[in-house]
Amino acid sequence: MSDLTDLKSKVQQAYKDWEENSYKKFTAKAPERLKEFTTVSFSPVDPIYLPNTDNFENYNEKLGFPGTYPYTRGVQPTMYRGRFWTMRQYAGFGTAKESNERYRYLLEQGQSGLSVAFDLPTQIGYDSDDPMSYGEVGKVGVAIDTLADMEILFNKIPLDKVSTSMTINAPASVLLALYIAVAEKQGFTKDQISGTIQNDILKEYIARGTYIYPPKPSMRLITNIFEYCSKEVPKWNTISISGYHIREAGSTASQEVGFTIADGIAYVDAAIKAGLDVDAFAGRLSFFFNAHNDLLEEVAKYRAARRLWAKIMKNRFSAKKPKSMMLRFHTQTAGSTLAAQQVDNNIVRVTIQTLAAVLGGTQSLHTNSRDEALALPTEASVRIALRTQQIVANESGVANTIDPLAGSYYIEEMTDKIEKEAEEYIQKIDDLGGMVEAIEAGYVQGEIQRAAYRYEQELERNERIVVGVNKYQVEEGEPTGLLKIDMSVQEEQIKFLNKVRSERSADEVKNKLAILKKAAQGTDNLMPLIVDAVKVYASVGEISNTLRDVFGEYKEHVVI
């Protein structure tokens, strides 16, 4: 201990000598580019960083080794030396037939997993012929009304071999039920399929807005899924606790980690209160993070999140199984950083963000396409985005060693800093009574709004530069060749929905919905009943409306 203390003292004294006799004298003659350097999350960045002897003294406790607690350096012993991360491309538009064609194209191009985007009506539990759906059918994702659509969506895609991620939240139970039903129609059992449903309703109240029901019944549906899948669908990740949308709403890196993990705490609490053993479900929880432009801060963010989650699961929830303590996560590059100006610049931004995710140890990754600030991506743009991942994986060398930036004085300092700041946010949320209460009080939304406002002010004052937006602009013509979805998609979808309704047994549907409604009024697990309902071709809207009748709808609390 004394040797380390002496070493630290000597290094600090040498630093002071350098600062006074070299650094300050040099900058007096040749000032630095900026008066203050900060990360994209406003954290000050020092000129250099020194060895942290605390990290060395507590190496096993704070860092350890890949695949071992506290998982700072990765959740697998070999990471990408064993196999690359799962390369997903988030896709879905128009009808199920069009999206199926895009999925099969992506799989042919070397993608290793599917990531399904649903249109807005599907996300909030409305059928395509509902008046609330007008003008939105198939626009931001694929329109799914019944099992017939899901059968087309996954036609000729072997669901025992392909892992599927579905970005769905309020009606997650219904879309999971549809996926199970499709797999069984293909001849596969529930224990053969794998994938993830986002199923993170708390971040909808915070940042995204595609909620249906109030928090309490929404949490019931989530814990119903935990219980059902732990017994019936063991390879399924039952939730993807999402910081992505929190960051897209304008949060800092520390807020993204703190608020996302606080959401995770709320889900674990709810499941335990529902009678589930933590080790029975925790191993199937997964996370979803943003990859922003500040490469080194992002790498530190992922490392801090892993360590913090491991400590919480071990110390707060007394988890025993190693998998219960592992923070496994999917990453998507930051849509909010894509610029409509000079769209090819977005390829560079996505490459930086891809490197951040990989250097930070992601388990799967979606890379945004260059034209997504203007429209749904074209096939050519999607191919470039996928090739970006493949080039980083196969040509950059960064996947050849585990946690390649570990030991960087800056990375270790920033990892500690983000962990500490995230812990402070979690403590504040605990003091308010938990995440649901913090959301209802407007605390989380307010913190994000203040960070977003500060960032926008810096852009407007040119204190922060976005190339092509507030500096280095060029004259550009109107964009061409964009992918657009017209109203004929809605007409086609409604026609198909009416055909399904005319061919199914109306009495069977009515009976299954009545059973579901009665169960919703009690305390039974609703998942088996939702599976029964979709198998007789009850629609997403009919099932969601049945639950609306019992649970009601959530009304947003506006934070000023």
C-alpha cells in the first residue's frame, strides 16, 4: 500500500511540474482551440489523465476479467474472439409482404438476426382500419393486424435458426403471442425460438410516448411475460430495458445509464413482488443502449453500466446466478445525430458510433442508414450500414482482443465518473419512491429536458459543431430516390384485414376475448389467454381494446 501511495505522490508531483513548466507556458504562447473542452454530455475533459492507483489496488473488485463479476470488461470470457456480435438491421415498412422481402434480402447480405420495426398503429394497439390509424399505416414500420400478417412477415424465414428482436412495448404481449403462434405453425416448439421484445413501458412514459395503459396494469403485463417465458419460452429475452430513447430525447450519458438501470430496478422489484424468484427471470433481461458520437465517453458508458448492474443485482437483489448479474445489451447508432444536410456524412458518424459499441462490448448492433434523417432507408443505404459493421468486424482488428481500451487513464476515469453519477440519479429516484413515482413527479422528464435544452443552446451559439449543419455548409438540391410509403398501403392492408375477418370464426374470437377480459379483471397470468386469442385470428386492436376496457388508458402528465 505504501509503495503505491509513494508512486501516486511521485506521479502527481511530476504532473504539477509538467503543468507549470511545460503545459501552461506553451498554451500561454499558443492557446488551445477551445476555452473549455467537454464531452457531448458536458463532462469536462482534462488535457491528460494519470494512472489511477485506486483502480490498481482494487482491480479485481472494480475491473476483474471478461466473463466474471463485475463484468466491467465484458460478459463473455472470449467476447468477439469467440464470435462477432449479432448484426441486426432494424427494418419494417408497408405491408408484411414488403417487409418479408427486405428481411430475406438482409439475411442474404450476411445479417445474422432480424430486428422488426412496427408501424405506429401497431405500436399503440390499433387495427389498420381504426380511425386513429388514418395516414399512419405502414409508414414507420410494418403494419400487423392479425396472425395472417405475421405468417406473411416470416414466410420462408426459419424461426428456429434466426433470432428476432421486436421493437414493441405496450402491446408486447400480443406481438410475442403472434410470434409464438407463427413459430408453431412452422413446426417449431416454444423452447426452440429465440429473440427479444423491447417490452419497456417505463421509458415510454419518460421519452417515447407509445403507451396504452396506466403504469400499474402495464407492469402486470410485463411480469406476466417474465413468468410465462421463464417456463415456456426459455431462450427468449423478455425485456430490452431501453436507454436508447432516453438518449434520443436529449439525456447525457450518465442519465442514460442511471435512468435505464432505475427502470431495470423497477421491473425486477415488480417481478419479485409478483412472487418470482430473481434467478428464475433475471438471466433473460437485456438492455438497449444508444451509441452517440463521443466515442470514448460511450465506451466508458457501457463499461460503467455493466459494473453498476452487476453490483445492484448481487447486493440489492441477492442474485446468485452469474447470468442474473450480467448486463447484456443491444446497441443502435444514434438517430438523433443523423443530419439531413450532406447525408453521406452520416456514414462517418455511424462508423464512429459502431466503433464505440464494439469497443464497449455490445452483444448485438444495428447501424443506422445515411438517409434516415430524410425517409425510410433505401436498400443501397441499408447495405452500406450493414457493411460498416462487417468492415469493423473483419478489417479493423478491434475485435481481436477483449476490452481493448481498458487501462486507458481517461477511459478508467470516465468509467468511474459515469458510474458515480448514475448511482446518484438512482439514489434520487429511490428517495422519490421508485421510478414510477419519479415519472409521475416529472423528475426524470425534467432532467432530460434540461440536458437537451443545454445541448441545443450550445449548437445555436456554435459552441458545439455539427459538420454540415452549423458549419461547413454547402448548397444542396432537393434529395432524390427516397423510399416513400403512399396511401395505397393502407387501402391494401384494410382490404386484407377485412378478408381475414370474413374467413375466421367470429364466435371463436368473441369467446377468447371474453375469457381474456374476465381474466384481466382478476389476477391470472394473461399470456396464455392472449396466445389462445391470436391463434383464432383475433386482431391486435381487438385484444388491446379488450384490455383497454379493463385497464383504461394512460394520460400524460405534462412537465413544464
